[in-house]
Amino acid sequence: MSSPSLTPSSLESAWILPSRGRVGMFCLIAAESAMFTIFLVAYIFYIGKSQSGPTPKEVLEVPIFATICLLSSSLTIHFAVAALRNAKSSLFAIWWFLTMALGIIFLVETGREWHHLIFESGLTISTNLFGTTYYSLVGLHAFHVTVGLIGLTIGMILALLGKVKQEHHERADVFSLYWHFVDVVWIAVFTVVYVIGR
Amino acid sequence: MSSDSIALNPALESTRPIGDRLHDWVTTVDHKKLGILYILYALVFLVIGGIEATIMRIQLIVPHNHFVSPQVFNEMFTMHGTTMIFFVAMPIMFGFANYLLPLMIGARDMAFPRLNAWSFWLAAFGGLLLYFSFIGGNGLYGAGGAPDVGWFAYAPLTARVFSIGHSTDFWTLGLLVSGIGSIGTAANIAATVLCLRCPGMTLGKMPLLAWMNLVMAALVLLAISPLTAAQIMLSLDRYLGAHFFDTQAGGSAVIWMHFFWIFGHPEVYVLVIPAFAFASEIIPVFSRKPIFGYPVMVAATVAIGFVSFTVWAHHMFTVGMSSYANSFFTISTMIVGVPTGIKIFNWIGTMWGGKIEFKTPMLFCIGFLFQFLIAGLTGIMLAVAPFDWQLGNSYFVVAHFHYVIVGAILFALFAAFYYWFPKMSGRMYNERLGKWHFWLFLIGFHLTFDFMHIPGLLGMPRRIYTYEPGRGWDIWNLIITVGVFFQAAGILLFVCNLLWSRIKGPVCTSDPWDAWTLEWSTSSPPPEYNFAAIPVVRSRRPLWDIKHPEDPDWKYE
């Protein structure tokens, strides 16, 4: 631009724009929400339309322990990011590790639930509409938990190598948005699958 | 990227070994190069999709023709539709957004350059997957080929039983992969517009192109994901024996339609809103007036974005819905006419009393305006459920949406090509060839798509590979096909013009149109870093302010 005369310096100093990391993550969350909405709608639409058993009431048990674990992991990751913001790297690592552990417990619990459903209740994705919608919805969520765990693991390795510093708190914050989203989606999935659908 | 690639001198650039330059293009994360890659890739698919359309039209030129078999005809209309929507229109819009947005908002690149490259290569890979079906669709089954289920792939056509081989899988995977790329690009566009604007460029001072691409990005984020979800369900049905769309096990074929069209209708606006953006940038420059009603334009765009999510089932009137659903979708569809009508009036208001220069980009914009109006009017007709019961799935519908996609979107795209070609290449296109292109394409377009309404009204259904003589359809089909050759000739001139002007065209200045947005303040083509110093703006037309310091815009905004 060839005209410096257009530059009032006061304008430049006050120029603050949103963080691109947060905006990018919110965009991803918007897209993911739309996707989960479609799976949730399919689940609700097919409630009670299965032509053969087993039905949700017969085989589903409410996963209270797993839910408590996943929801508390939102709290622990929040503390982890807060610790990093205050430059407490070791405290960050502890909270971050707790988040990871809670996420792993949740996945293991989902695995146990699936094992029970497949081998004892005889419910697979092709058994009936309940199986179709249940495994795809819960599986899609479990996939997102897995992706989150991969991210958490990378963060943990970096923290153990001593590479996570205070200046990275914004990145951790952006990642935590994703993890919070995975938790919020679980509330929706839980409500639809275990409360409304059962 | 290697440091020696910051070659500002084109002569110097052309002396580098071809391997090095190719390596630069493949590994680039520069928004301008990725934009051009998107555009070139889309142009290749435009030619391929055009050839598929031509094959269909040759088959239909006379009754009982045997140019292609029914099977090939089915493959042609499926591939034509899928290609044109997903691998021509979307990437070409993304390409222009990529190229123009950072330049227009005074930034040095997109918000996430590597995500940008990743998204492009995913989109490119998706296109290759789709076209690999011609070779690999057979799989080990000895059946299949290119997808033949129509571009909206209604269940149960896509079930394993009815679609043997891998043809539908290539369709599903191609769209799934390119869809993920689209979401990446949309996130990138939104983050770029919201987070990288140069100092002084508040949301109300952004060029309309930035506003409209922001709305387009929001639509992509919310509309493409339902399609991705539906494609995942379809794959589960086909490979793991799930029953989402399996009516035998209690599944629903209609829910696929809902899922598809809840993507499919906003998709129209994903494509047409960037076309509005081109018109909103080009019409003011060639009318020598600022855009009329900027805030209303923004509001209308956002309104279209919202309304577009409430109209999807107007694609399904003929499926049979409750009268409440029919009434709701009729009314919501008609409401779309309000913000789009506002836009048309604003563009006319911009031209009104202006000193209009009829250069090629402006000619295409005027064509766009006129044809978009007609397309909107037939759209209102089809929004009326009883009218749609009569004409749904007929050539009237085909004529209507081609009026939108070719008559409005493609015309605006050609305008954009001619308008920004000097900026992208540093050379001026040939005006005479451009005008020939416009008139040939205009005549061809109207021959094909005006007359396509008539066999539709006479009851000719879409997607039939041939028809009986003596139904009054023959002459119209002949005229429609003749128009195709005019359009093909126009496209040929367009491609020749681009290629010739790229090499031999006269070198142009940084601002050949005497325009007002920031991309014209840097050299043509822009250097890799776009702006030596990040600009500061005070109005919607920063270059006007520079050129007319005695009467700047910011005094009045």
C-alpha cells in the first residue's frame, strides 16, 4: 500500500481480532454437531421400529460410572489449562494425566458394554434397527473420544519431555474445547439412548 | 517451501527447472497457488462433466437413438451431476475464495495454510476416487462400473442387492473424502475472515465478497456434515449389514431423502452465494458506483443462509408428505424469494444511473442478473406443492436448476474469471474473444435451457435414455442439443483465451479496472507475501480513498 497517510496510529493499536485457533475449533465443532444431529435424529426416528429383539429395555444398562468419569474429565482438563496459564507445568501434567485416565476408563467401559451386548445379548449392528442405530451413534462418539485421547497422549508426551510451557496455554485451551464438546455430545447421546430410548 | 521460490520476476521464474517448479506447486501452502490449483482442477472436471452432458444430449437428439446404452446413460447423468456439484462448482468457489480473501482483507495468507493444502489434496483425491470407478467399479464381482444411481442416490437403489460391485462405494467414498476437505476449507475461510482482517477493516467495512464467503463457509460447515453422516450410514448398510435405509428390516428410504436434501438444498446456496459475491464486486466497478445498499446486502445474505436450512423437503413434494409439511415447505421456499429479490434490486440499483462499461465481466454479470431472476421465478412456481406434483421429476425441473447453476452461477463465475484474470496472471485477456465467448454461450444457454422447459411441461420425465416419437418432444430435444454445441464452442474460446492470454497477452498494471478493493493495490500477479506493508483501511473502498484524497469515502460511511 503506497499511502502511509491513511495510517492513524491510534487505530492500529486498538486492533484486536479473535484467536484463529478458537474460531477454527468452533467451526469444527459446528460441523461435528451437525453430523451428530443427523445420527441422533436417526436414532430417535428408529426408536421402537425394530422388527425383532433384543430391545433397549431388555439389554441396555445405564452406564453411570462411565458417564461420571467422562463428565469429570471436563473439569480436570479445565484445571490443567488453568494450571498452564499460571505457568504451573507439573500441576498441568497431573491434571492432564487425570483427564487422560478418565477418558481411557470411559472407553474401556464402552468396550465392556459392547462385549456384553455382542456376546451375551446377541446384539450386533446387523441384528435390528436398535443395533444399527445404537452401535453407529455410540461408536461415532467413541471414535471422537479416541481422537481426543490421541491428542491427550501427544500432549502428555510433550509434557513429560518438558516441552509444554506457559506460552502454549492457548493451544491447550483450544484442544480443551474439543474435549468439552465430546463431553457435551455424550450428554445428548446419553439422554437419547439411555433415557428416552430405553 | 524453498527460499529461492520468492521469485518476483516472471522471466526469472521460467528459467528454473520444471521439476523444481512442479515440486513447488505440489508442496505449496501459499493461498494463491492453492487457489489456482483448485480452479485448474475444477476446470478439468468442468470439461469432463461437460463431455458427459454432451453425450446425454447427443443420445436424446432424436427419438429411439442408439448412441449409448441405457446403462451408460445412467452412468452419465450420475457422474455429470456429481462431478459438476462436488468437483467443479465447490472447488472453483473455494479456489476463488482462497485466492481472493487474503488479498481483499489485507492479509498475507489464509488462517491455516497447511490445513488449506491438506483440504485441497483431499478434494483432489476425492475426485480421483470417483473417477477411478470407471476402472475399479467392477471389483471382483464382474459387475458395476461408474456410479449409476443418480446424483442423489435414493435408497434402495444403493442397497447391495441393487448396486452390485463397487460403483456406489466409489461415489460414497469420493464424496466423503472431498467432504472432509470442504469442512477444512470452510473452517479456514471463516477463521481467515474473522481473524486476519487488516487494521481498520471492521465487519461493516469488509468487501461484500468476504461477507458472502463467510456465510458460505457457515453453510458448508452445517450442510456438508449431514451428507457425511448419511454417507457413513450408507457405507455401514453396504458393508456391515446395518439397516438404516433397508426397508425390509424396518428401515426407511424416505429418511435418506431427508438427510440428502438437508444437505442438498443449502448446497445450492453454498454455490450461489459466492456467485452473488462476484456480482457484488464486479457490478459496482463497471457501473462506476459503490454498491447500493451494503448493509441490506449483508442482511439479505445472512437471511438466505438461515432460510436455506428450512426448505429442503420441497425436493420431496412428490414423495408424499402431510399437508402441514407441504404448506410449511411451500411457504418457507417462497420466503427465499424475499432476500434474493432484495439482492436483485440492489444490483439494479447499483447499475441505475451508473456509467456502465460493457466489458466482458460486466456482460456476464448482466447475463447472471437476468437469468437468476428467471431461475428464481420458476423456483417460485415449483415451490407450490400442487404445481410440483404435476411437474416434479420432469424436464421443467431440470431446466429450472440448470438456469440457477449455469445461467446464474456459471455466468457469474465467467465474470469472475475475466475480472480477476489480470490479477492472477499479470496479463490482460483478449476482449474480443471474451465477447465472442459471452455471446456464443448466451445463445447456447438460452437455446438449451429456455426450450428445456417445454418438453417438461409436455410431460417428458428426466433421466429417460430415449423416448417415443410423436409426443411433441422431438423438435424441442433437437433445439436443446443444438444449443449444447454453441455452449461448447463458447467454452472452447474461453479456454483458448485463458491459455493464449496467459502466454501472449499484454502485460497489465496492478489495477487495470480502476477498482476499489485491496487486491488491486498490490502487483499483478501479487508477490508471495501479498503486501509489503499490511494496509490500513478506513472505508469499504480503500483504493478510492487513496485515489481521491479530496473526497474519501470514510467521510460518509
